[in-house]
Amino acid sequence: EVQLVESGGGLVRPGGSLRLSCAASGFTFGDYWMHWVRQIAGKGLLWVARINRDGTGTSYADSVRGRFTISRDNAKNILYLQLSSLRDEDTAVYYCARWPVGTKDYGLDVWGQGTTVSVSS
Amino acid sequence: YMLTQPHSVSETPGKTVTISCTRSSGSIDDNFVHWYQQRPGSSPTIVIFEDRQRPSGVPDRFSGSIDRSSNSASLTISGLKAEDGADYYCQSYYSSNVVIFGGGTKLTVL
């Protein structure tokens, strides 16, 4: 079964750090670009970051650039998101999602269940 | 640029509803548009990719289209069922592979 499972969320103080993980299974992880998307409770989806297949190319939303770092370990089939200098407004559910880039664009075709980050003093 | 969706739509079972997604600048066909369904308490799932393509397993009651004259994409759901009640998001790109989402539309099946 194709699956993405996020972990690492929790309660953290403003200015603190956290590392989220996304464990992939049921597919060849290294064949896919990956994304992080977040969702504030009761609000819409907000794209956070993406990484290419081998980890050499990354992009970030303006709101997180310089504070968050996306990375991956293809040997372990894990995607990461390092969150630093956290702010109250980073409180959200964080999803990882798979992006099959190729001759067709299938969109973000597999999503994890999400992990919750709460930033509060 | 922004993708603008109506905040909410509602319709009765068996009817057809259309959700729009309007691009604020640039052409709607500059980049593919995808559509996601998010039921309460669940993760999003894709229902339309590449403007109008349906992933396997998505009923043919779901269809997508592009209208250049209004610079918008649309998701149409026909034969509405109670289970279609959910939030729907359009998604496209800028700068090749930076993702942008619309604000989402809450579909209520009355």
C-alpha cells in the first residue's frame, strides 16, 4: 500500500525548533518530488516547500524561506522539514505529499495524514 | 498571482454544481490546474489533474474544464451525493514548480 506517515509535531515555544518527518512506503521514494503543505485549523491549504528527487533542488514559500529547511534521505525513504525560529502563525497541521513529475502532471497524488505543530508560549 | 474560489456553494442531491477558480493574473492555461477534495477530518485527495483528467477511482460525475474568456478553471460535480459534501481546492503553479492553492470552497449537499 502506498503510504505517507508524518511524525514529529508537537507544542513548541515561539522561537523554538522542530523537525518533522514523513515516512514513505509502498513506492520507490526516490522517483518522486515531494512537498510539504500546511493548514491552519479551519482554514485553507498553504504550500510550504518542495524538493526534487535527489534533494539537490528546493523551493520555499516566502513566509517560511530562511526559517524552514526541506530535505530527504532516499536510503531511508524519509522526507524532513526542519522548522526554526517558529512563530505563532506557524501553528498548523503539516502534510507531506507526493508529486509524480514526468510526462504528465498528476498533481499531489498521495498525502499523509498530517502532523500538528502548535507554537505557543 | 492568486486563485480565487467562492467561499461556499450548496445544492440538493442529484443536481449539478460548479465551483470556479479564477486566476488573477497571467493566463489560466499557462499552468495546469488540479482539484482536491478534503472531507472533514481527512487529508486532501486529488479528484482532477491536468485541468480535466480524472484519477482512477474518481467517479465520472466529477469533471474539470478551463475557460480562457473568464480566465478560470471549473470543477463540476453532477448527480450530487451526500458524500460529495466537502471542501474543494484548486491548485496551480508559478515559477515552474512553486505551488499555489485557491482559498477553498465548502460544498454543502442540502
